[in-house]
Amino acid sequence: MQRVLLIVLLWLGATGVAGAQAPTDDPAAADPPSVSDALADLKSRDFDIKGAAIETIARSGHERAEALLQALLDRGLVHDRAHDRIALGEQADGGWALTDPLTGDSLGQVDARAARPVIINNRLREQIRNLQAVAALSNPDSGRRRQAVQRLIGSADPTVIQALRERQAKEDNTAVADAIDTALSIAVLRDPDSDLHARLAAIDAVAGSLEPAVKNVLRDRATQTDAAAERNAAEKALKAIDARTARYETADTIFFGLSLGSVLLLAAIGLAITFGVMGVINMAHGELIMLGAYTTYVVQQIFPQGHEWSLLIAIPAAFLVSALVGIVIERCVIRFLYGRPLETLLATFGVSLILQQAVRLIFSPLNRSVVTPDWMSGALQINPVFSLTYNRLYIIFFALAVFLTLLTVLKKTRLGLQVRAVSQNRITARAMGIRSERVNALTFGLGSGIAGIAGVALAQLTNVGPNLGQAYIIDSFMVVVFGGVGNLWGTLTAAFGLGIANKFIEPLAGAVLAKIMVLVFIILFIQRKPRGLFPQRGRAAEDS
Amino acid sequence: MSRPDSFAANLRETFRRDQVFGPLRPGTRPVSPGHLDTGGKHILYMEDVTVSFDGFKALNDLTLYIEPGELRCIIGPNGAGKSTMMDVITGKTRPDTGVCYFGQTLDLTAMSETDIATAGIGRKFQKPTVFPEHTALENLELAMAGPKGTWHALLKPVTGEQRDWMASTLDTVGLLGERDRLAGALSHGQKQWLEIAMVLMQKPELLLVDEPIAGMTRQEVERTAELLQGLAGEHSVMVVEHDMEFIRSIANTVTVLHQGSVLAEGSMQQVQNDPKVIEVYLGESSS
Amino acid sequence: MRHSDFKTALTDHAAKLFLGVLFGAVIIVALLNLLVPADSALHVSSYTVTLLGKYLCYALLALALDLVWGYCGILSLGHGAFFALGGYAMGMYLMRQIGDRGVYGNPELPDFMVFLNWDQLPWYWHGFDHFGFALLMVGLVPGVLAFVFGWLAFRSRVTGVYLSIITQALTYALMLAFFRNELGFGGNNGLTDFKDILGFSLQADGTRVALLLASALALGGAFVLCRWITGTRLGRTVMAVRDAESRARFLGYRTEHYKLWVFTLSAVLAGIAGALYVPQVGIINPGEFSPLNSIELVVWVAVGGRATLYGAVIGAILVNYGKTVFTGVMPEAWLFALGGLFVAVTVFLPQGLVGLAKNLARKKKTEKDEEAHHEPA
Amino acid sequence: MSMKRNLKRIAQVGIAAGAISYSGLVSAANTIKVGVLHSLSGTMAISESTLKDTVLMMIEQQNEKGGVMGKKLEPVVVDPASDWPLFAEKARQLLTQDKVDVIFGCWTSVSRKSVLPVVEELNGLLFYPVQYEGEESSKNVFYTGAAPNQQAIPAVDYLLNDLGVERFVLAGTDYVYPRTTNKILEAYLKSKGIGDEDIMINYTPFGHSDWQSIVSRIKEFGSEGKKTAVVSTINGDANVPFYKELGNQGIDAADIPVVAFSVGEQELSGIDTGPLVGHLAAWNYFESVYTPENNKFIDQWHDYIGDDSRVTNDPMEATYIGFNMWVKAVEKAKSTDTDNVAKAMIGIETPNLTGGTAVMNKNHHLSKPVLIGEIQDNGQFAVVWETDGLVAGDAWSDYLPDSKNLIADWTAPINCGNYNTKTKTCGGQTAQ
């Protein structure tokens, strides 16, 4: 950042030289360079020249300046090689539709390779964003203003500080005003020749803020200053900040744990049905999850424009797809194997291999990209040190919703009743006229369908690829067994328990050791309570 | 599926368990039959034994004594707690309260099934359980009293007299002809016999016989009766049975269980004339 | 009822047949490889020799699993772990044999330790430069692990599916652990670039053939041992435990001791298989712990036929031969074939190929008898 | 593969495994056999199957040009199924049963390590097309991917000099490539005056999918005032969840740029790159590079694979270079004999796809340009920096104490893969 502005200032100081440097050397070099010159400079490969050009465009006050900068960010500003000119480019049927950057009139169509977007790098991107932020300080929308200030907090650039000062004078929105205060106080603390009172006041002003920039500047002051008063003030403020930060970090860990737990829950809950209720060890469970994930992908392909809402279609779709596959598996394989859980384990493992390879052939072994809808990306910023990522947040709620739905299905619906009856005692159930054949198929379908739904959620977090399922199968079994087979509440407790435990161990022991420790713990636990946390008396338990 | 309210119960039950990693604690030492001290009046003492499953009391302050060499019949309607009682004696189920002693010294509530079996209690299950993949003879071999350690089993072949003993036992239950058939292939009645034979091979002090004549023909029933009476004297025998005829034919003392405790006890006559029993058994006796 | 001893186990018909075929094949291959000149059509390449050696190791592993699964009813999904541990023990010996011939020429440390900046050999690597010690570990490490694990599990009566799942967790945990470079077993790369064993170069045909013979001997020996054990009262008791465990308990058997005994023995056999496997394939790495391997192993046994011993051997060799052929010819199809095999065998051939053969034989026999009956009429 | 070929191969492999050699039959065929040893199933199929297609494409084109020395090239494809011991076995099969003249294959280090003893024993020829940790040079292997000094070092230079980064997070999957690379980088950074407190090293297991804690720690580490960057040697599948987490926790490339060595166009094709714009990768090739050769290559690839959405990437270029070099070498040596070809290889030059020429050095590593690209929202990279000239691949890193005295030189008089310039001796492997 600083270095950019340095360059810029140098350049402003010696326009002539810069002009001379610029590839198009026109006689009007003495005057401040026009926007068109700046645009021409963008053809250069040298990012310093581009940086200067951007500064020029920003300061030119040209009515399209803002639009041009935005276009630059969005790779909408292209270098038309044929005519060696910079133009606004729209990607249109395999080529570029060009328009004149200054006038906006069309320059016709060129093919894809004839024009290349003007390349900018992080430095320039940041530069543009800051310029935009400065501009946004006078934006009517207070939200935008606040974001702008947030962005500029910690910046030492005099022009920025100046802009902030001006804004502070006429700012009426308190939130924005506070943000500006913080920014300016930091500036004061950074400023080597500000006086002690001003600094103490500044420290007092920022003491409540959790902004990292604040913390850093305070740390610097605490170590660098020679005024005892200031040091004490700074240290006191730091302590307060650290205390609060620590609290938020614990909250963070718990959230991470819950989120991991919700993933485990989603992955395991379907298994809790097929394994717990039916006593079937479904090794293909992971692949049913995978199918759900691929369904999400396919749905997105069908509605290329509908990223925002296509998920809502994907959920039922995934449920149906996995449920159908599940029913097919049940009808073709598992029904021959009831009462022989170990055999179901082997057969379904074979099924899982087949499903994987099938997916490899249909979708290729490459991972598929699932677009995250905007409402699921980003984070809920509670304060500068504590934020909850939306996708995780939604998935936690989603997992709980699925859990409760399933619970009600099993409690309230006729199917649920029959399922429980069959799971208690197959023979009696049949004697009472329950068609256990049908019930088995439906139960298995239900479990599989839920696996599919889990796939939709996982597609938002991880790879959509043929190996997706394998990654979760063992964990799922651990959760079910640990929680107690055939006990949904057990599964819930186990999932969140293991998730949170894992997240608390991870910082101490590292990701791998954490996982190993959890596994070993489960192994020992099963030794002690072979039927898991919440043992279930009943057929499923007896069978195994 | 569990109910939310049982969730809490489960939780309590989880943390009530005192022994963490139970397996790591040394178990009770095995007791060889020799240590059984039958000096007292009784060979089996059950006092105030209570067992409950989720609130339902299968045994309710049950008190019962068996004398050495006696043949005791236990009757009672379904759910009276007959099988649960046997489970307690054989260590399959642990009582919530009460004491259960075998002889003067052996506290059955603290012993594993294995120890109890080695100590001299043999059990024939209601549903005949034999080893289907083994021949009748092999079943007896496995049941035979004697060291049951792995190395012994690996290195010590069966001796001649052991062979004769098995043969004679098979003969007593009339299965000598079936000696080399797979137990799984025997008829229901034959399985019952085989299992009795296996229990005999254990040389038990106390036999628990659970519904021995289910699925037997008339003749078989009679022979069972003889057999059991023959056993009484050197062994103590406890027979659980529904069939009144059968009971009458063998019993001298009868205990009636009802709702987990002793309703009446005495000779068949006394018991049958006991009003409480009649009340409980109205319509039952036919079955 | 027979109580077989080694002699009977060695001399009964099935054993004779099995050992005959095994050693016959191996010796022929050995001779064709060593004596027949390379350009002759009859020459057997060293590739085939190592391939065969690998199959025999897998067969031994399958035999070990059959002992616990087929006879004791314990479906272990973690037997790959014992195999791998045995392999690592041997691998460590082979690493020590490299001496200063590693790329860094460090006489004390294996290469991977050198570039992970280890300044000295970790304590658990000491002793592995002695072949005898390594051999001891080959049996001891898997054995002890199996003993402790089994003791815990069987004492608390973890059975059936639960046992299978925690054995799977066991091997999974070990895999994660061995992937960690801190553990000092070469992390993901594992142990490789072996030079020689007992002073003989691993690349010499003679050594290869010797290893093949060693594998054959181990397999034959294990086969006889298992036949003997299953023929004794121990074997019968174990099967009794498999069929009706609580009954066995009420007869006064400490069933957990029997399970533990068999489980441990089986683990040792698996370890030996791993130890023979490593010098022949030339690498051991955490991939061997992967739960998939263990499950695939179960299928070898299932395909061949449970509780028959030779069924396991046949299954292991057939499936792996199929794998070799398929992955060479139509790789895409291999997983379909394997998966289909899983399903088909479990659903249609619960007794495996051996069972199938037996049934066919029985049918034939009955038909013959009938004919025999009809003729006089 | 046509059914006919299938049957033929069934017969061959069947016979082979069935333990009767048929060497006579094979050598009769008047073709040059090219072995392809890439996983087509298992976890590595994602990356490797593409390279199999690349080799097959190159062979097809070469045959259209009339083959090599008038002989047609015949590909022999096997599937090591991402199973490391199987790599060794299949390599042996290719060399002894199928009698191939050259093998293109392997991706992971462990697969190469597993194959290495086999090719050395049977004196085969292996072209290894993937960036790797170095610390190796075999007489029988040509490394056409990047060595650490052709990827890691320049990338860090870029971070230090152009972005003014002062704090580094070295995040990697826990296996040999990241371990070695990070060790080299650590030493290098220290030599540039970066202190311990400014270097954070973190390792995760393969396919790690829950990055919340780690990313938030990185965020914290980066929020302490100094400009921070992440150097990622995270492997394959673990990247997608990693980048998704970065995006969601709002780590912007402008604040904490991530420079990756294992993320190319193909990996990106599995990610929604919107939130990742500006994160970096260092390679010797990017699909977005605008040169006639590259455009031609991309078009050919799309024609061959019949799918215009399939991307190209660095290992493909490495395969392309390796294949062309092998063809040239064979024609120069007028033989496919390993020793002659290996001799001829050294000094061979072929055009690379980024507009320069690649040169095979005496240490069996290439001289290539190094490019640094920023991820764009279309799943491509935009080159933001590149080395002025070619960088010669360095088999033995100068920043590791144990290997800084080692060099590899396969020409007389040294003829050694790990020659110690101090003691003037050739150590290890070749000492037997």
C-alpha cells in the first residue's frame, strides 16, 4: 500500500518523466496526462506504470472514471490486439463485444483470442479498492460509508486521512462516525509527532475496539513509547482487548465444533436408520451421500442462472435420487441378507465400489465445481475477531432440521410406527399384518434419501468427486456406534460431542493427532460400553 | 427409537456406571467344584432377590432354598419370573438387591457364568441350545467336566474312559445311535435329550432344567421323568415346567412363583388346594 | 471324534494334495526361472516370480483371516494392520541393511530421517539391524497388539458388527498415525529403496526365488498348523463359541480366552505374511493400513469359502490374479468386477467357490447312487 | 481400446501372469512400445488420467507424422490403481513382459520412489512429469517437472520483493514434498532475515476437509500488523475445502495472498473461483499464456478429448516436453536403447509452450521459465510475474545442509546422481 502511494507521489511530482516513460510519447506530455493516455498505459506489462495510470484515471474526475476502475476489477477492460487499443469488453458467444471506454459506443465483435483482459495484480486491486473506498466516503448509503471506513482503518496514507477528516466533519451516522474516530485515532497514534495528550485521548477512544489494527498500534505504542502514562494506558487497553478476544476465541472453537458435529450428524443420521433400525451395515452409505452431492451439481447445470435458489430444488432431488438407488440396493441385494449383518457389510461394500466407478465413468474422475449461492457465502461479522461463516451456520440449522423431521416421521407417521414395529420384532409385526418387505424397502429408502440430503450440504463444503463418500463412511459408523445403535438421540449427542471434542483437541495436538485420539477414545469406550452411549434393547441390538 | 424422557434416564444410566473400563479390573477367580462347601442345610440360598427391567419387577423379594439332593419343581404362569430366577442363579442376570449363595461360600451374584458353571451348576435352556455344527458325541466332549483351558484343549486328546463315559451318557438319553450325526440335524426332542446329556457331562451339583419335555412324545416324557428322578439324590435338581401332569408325576416339593415372588410352597396336594394358587391358576391349569 | 496331531494334519489326504500342488508349482517356477535361459520360450521371468511370491503372501494373510472369521466367527476388518506391522518390522531391518548406501551416504540414519533433520536414530529403531530381532518383532508386534486389543474387546464381550467396526477403526487410526512423518516410519513414502537381505541382493534372481520358496514354506507351514489346531478340541471349542457362545459359557468355557488365543495367533500369521511381502514388492507404506485393503481381504476369503482354510488360499490367489489381469487389460472395468464379485459371492455363494464345488460333487454323487440303484432293476 | 486389443492384452497379461514367457512374440513386433504408468482408478485418477490421455494424444500425433525412425509408436497402458506397490509391479511388467522402450508415468513421490529401484534394476527409461521435492537424480529417470528451485524459491522471492511480505505461513499436507519444500523455504527465508516468530508451519493429513480452525489461526497470524502470505503445498483433494473456507472467512488475496504449488487449472476446475481471485500459484506453465504453440496445443487437446471445457496444466506441458525430447533423443541416437537415448537426452532442446525452449541438463532436470499467476474468476491464471530467463532445475537443494555439497551430473567423468563436490566421491545408490 505505502509503496504504491510512494510511486504515485513520485510520479505526480515528475509527470513529464512519467509521460516520457509512457509508451505513447505525445507532445502534450507537459500537461497532466489525459484519461486516454492513462488507458494507453494500461497496455504496459509493468504494474508500476499501470498503477500510475489507475491513479490518473481516479483523479481525472472523468464521468466514466468509476466505471472504468470497476471494469478493470471485473476483467471487463480488454486489450484489443488487432487495433492495439484498450476497450470495454463483454464476453459474447465465444468472443468479445467491444465498446469504447470513453464514449461507450460499440467497436464491434472480435474473437476470443484477439483480445485479452488487462491484467492487474493484488497491489493494483487493493489500490483501486482503496480509491473506491475514499470515493465511497461520500456515498449516501451509510452502510457503504461504514464499509469504506472499515477498509481504510489503519491506512497511513495522508490523502486518505485527509479524506476521513473531511468526512468526520459532516458525518451524521454515529456508527460511521465511531469507525472514523477509530481510524483517525490510530492515525494519531501512528503519527510520530503527535503530542502525548492527543495520544492518551486516542488510546482512550480506541480502547473498546477489537479491530486488529487497534491492537497492533497499541502494542507498538506499549513497546515504543517512553512516556510511562502512555505505556500504562496502552497496556491496560491491550489487556482488556486480549481478555475479550480470548472469550470470543472459545466461542469460535465451540462454533467450529458444532459445525463439524453437524456435518457428522448429517453423514451419520441416515446410517442410524439403516444400521440402527434395520441392522444393515450399509458400506455404500458414503456413496449415497456422494450421489446427493452430484445431484446438486447436476441441478446447478440444469439451472445455470439459478445458483441462488437451485439448492432448494437440489434437496428434494437429492433425496429422491439417493432414496431410489437405496431402494434398488435393498430390493436387489440386502433383502437376501437380513439377519446376516456381516454379509450386508460385504455386499454393500461391493455396491459402493460399483457406484464409485460408475460416477467416474459418467462424470469423469475430475472433481466437479458446485457454486455457493451468495446468501451462503461470506460470514456473519459479529465483531472484528468473531464471525460465523454463513455456510456453516446454515448447515448446522439444516442438520438439526433434518434430525427433527426424521424424528417426527418416525414418531408420528404410519410408516414410522411400522418401522419401529418391524425393528422391535419382525415376526410379530408380520403377524400383525405389516408388510415388512415394503417397510424394509421404504426404511432403507428413507435412510438413503437422508444420505442424499447430507450430500447436498457437503457439496457446499468439500470436493464433489468420486471419493467423497469414502471420506465420511468410517466417521459415520463411529458416530452411530458411539451414540448407541438405533438411538437417534444418541447419534445427535455423539455427533456434536465428537465434533466439539475434536475442535478443542485440534489446536493442542494438531489435526491428525486429534482425529487419532478421538478414534482411540471411541475404541476404548466401546470396550467399556459395547452398546454405545445410549444402549437400545431390541432386535437390532440382538442381531449384531 | 428412544423417547426424549428416556434420554435423560439414559444419561443418568451412563454416568451411574462406577467402573470405568470394567475389563481392566481383575474378575472373580474361577472356583473349582472342590471348593463348594455344602456343609449347610441348603445348597442354594436365594434371599430377597429383586430384579427389575425399566421399572418392571421380574423378581420381587424372592426367597428360595434348595436342599442337597432334592428335586424341586417350580411352576407359575408366564412372566412369573421363572426364567429370570434361573438367569440370576447362573449369573446371566445380576440382581438389584438380595443375596444368592451356592453352598456356604460361593456368592453367585459376584461370579461369571463360567465360574458358576465350573462351580457345579448346570443349566438346560428352555429353547434347546446345542452346537449345531458338531456331532452329538462332540457336543458331549465339549460339555465334559474337566479342565477347560485353551492349552489343555489343544494338547490333551480325549482318553479312553472319557470316551466310554460319553458313550454311556449318550446311551442313557438314548442317542447312542445318533452319536455321529450333526446336532443341528437332530429332531427337537433329540436336541432336548442331547442338551440334558451335555448338562450331565458337567457333573453338576445343581441342575437347572427349564421346560425339559417341550416337544416330546409320551414315551420320551416318561423317560425324562425317570431320568430326572434318578438324578435327584446325588444331584440337586430344579425343574421349571408348565405341564401339571409331568410335575405331579415327579414332584415331591413344588414352589409356585407369581409376579416374581413365591406364592406357595409344599407338596403337590397342598399347593393345588391353596386358594391363592387356584385363584392365580383359574383357567391356567388347563394349559 | 479325531483329535488330530501334526502327523495326521500333515498326512491326511487334503493336506497332501494342498502341499503337493503348492510346492510342485513353486519348484517348477523356480527351476524355470533359474535354469532355463532367458530367451527360451519356457523361461519364467522374475516378474512372474515376484508376482507369485506376492500371491502366496496374500494367501497366507487370507489363511490367517479364515482362522478367526471362518472358525471363530470374528470378522476382523483390521487384519491389514497386522499384515502392515509385520511388513514394517521387516522393512525396518531392510532399511538398516542399506547402511551408508543411501543417497546422503549417512551410515547411521535412513535417508528420510536425514532430510527431516533427525540427528539420531529413534529408540524403537534400535536392534532392527539384527535379522533375528527383526523376525522376533515381526511376530511380536502384531501379536501383542492383537492380544491387548482382543483382551479388551473380548473381555467386555464386544461382538459381531461392533467388533468389526472397531477393528476397522483400529487400522484406520494406525494408518493416520503412520502417515505422520513425526512417527519416524517415513510418513507417506514409507520404507523403500531396499538393497539386500542377509547380504543377498534383493535384485538377484536367486534371492527372489529364495523368497518365493520362503513364502511357500510359510504358507504350507501355516496351513498344516491351522489344520492341526482346527482338528483338536481347541478347534472344536472355538467353533462351538462361534455357533453358541453363551452355551459354551454355561458349560464353563472362558470363551474370551479361546477367542483371544485364536485372534492373536492369526495376527502373528498375518504379520509373517507382511514380512515376506515387503522384500518382494520392495516397499511398505501406510497405504497398507487402509481399511479398504482389509475389507478386500475379507472378500478373498469369502470368494474361496469360509472355514475351509484352502478355500481362503484359493480365493486370495484367484482374486489377485484377476486383479493383475484386469488392471492390465481394462482398468475401467476392474472396480465393477471386484464390486460385482462382492455382491455375487455374498448373495449367491455364501459358502464360496469351495462350497459350490462341494455341492456339485454331492449332486453328482447322489445321481451316481440313483443310477446304481436303477441298474439292477 | 478396441475389443481386439483387449483380447490381445488379455492373452498377453494372462500368459505373463500365468508364468510362461512369450518374449519371443513381442520383440518380433516392428513397433516402438511406449509404456504409460498412470493411475486410472483410485484417489490419484483425478490427476493422472489426464496425463495418460496427454501421452496417448502425443503418440497419435507422432504416428501421424510417421512415427519415430519409421516405426510406429505403440502405447501400452496399465493401471497402477493409486496403489504404490502396484506401481513397482506394473513397471516391472512393462519392462519385462511388454518390453516397452520408455515409460511415461507416476505422479506422487511415493509412486516414483516405488518404481525407481525397478527401472534402475532393469535399466529402463522413466519420464516423470510432476513438480517434486528434488533430492534425487537417477540415471534412468528424467525429471521434466519443476524442482523446488524452479517453483518455491522464485515464488517466495516474488512475495518478498514485489508484495513486501514479512510473515509466512507454510501450510502443507503431511508428506515428503511439502516437508522438503517447507524445509528449503524455511532455510531460505531465514537466510533472507525472516525470524522464527514470523514463520508458521502447519501440516494436515491427506484429504483434510475441515479447515475452520487452521484458517482462523492463519487469519489471526496475519492480523498482527506485518504483511502475511500463505505458501501452500496442500495436496489435491484438500484444496477445495481449504479455499472454500478461505473465501468464507473473508480472507482476501489482497490481505493474505495464498501462493500454491500444487494447484493448477485442473484443480481450479473443481472450485468456484469467484472468492479466490488474486490468490497465486507458481508453475512453469499456465493455460492462459498467449503463444502460438500453446494455442495450438490447447486446440489439439480439445479436439483429442472432444471437450472444449477441459483445461491444460503444467504436468501436461511437462509430459509434452518430455515426450518431444524423447523423440528427438531417439532420432539422434538412432536407437531406443536406454543407455544411448539417455546419453542423447542431455543437451536436447525442444520448444516449451510458453514461448521459450526447454533444455535437458546433465542432472536430468530441465531448464524452464518460472511463472507466477493470479487466480481469475474464470478458473484460469493471469501471469503477474515471470523470471527473465530459464531457471535450471536443481536436483540437490543448496539450502539443505545435507545436500548442499551434492550435485548430479550424468556425463563423464562424474557420471553420478549424487556426487559430493567436497569429498569428490559418488555416494549412495550407485556405490554398489
